[in-house]
Amino acid sequence: MRRWNIFVLLVFISCCLLVKEFVSTSLNSSNIFISSKHFAH
């Protein structure tokens, strides 16, 4: 059971890192898109 918990923790941490990476890159690439959306509103 403990081993399973450790595995889940590892998966969770890697998922968090992936999401952080994806969010940072998408924010960098879509800054113009977001600002244009704000201007549209």
C-alpha cells in the first residue's frame, strides 16, 4: 500500500510539473491573443 501511495505521489508531482510547464509556455505564446481578447471586450 505504501509503495502505491509513493507511485501516486510521483505521478501527481510529474503532472503538476507538466501542467506548470504547459501553462507557462502557453501564456508566453498566447499573450498577444489574450490582450487582443481583452481589447475585443
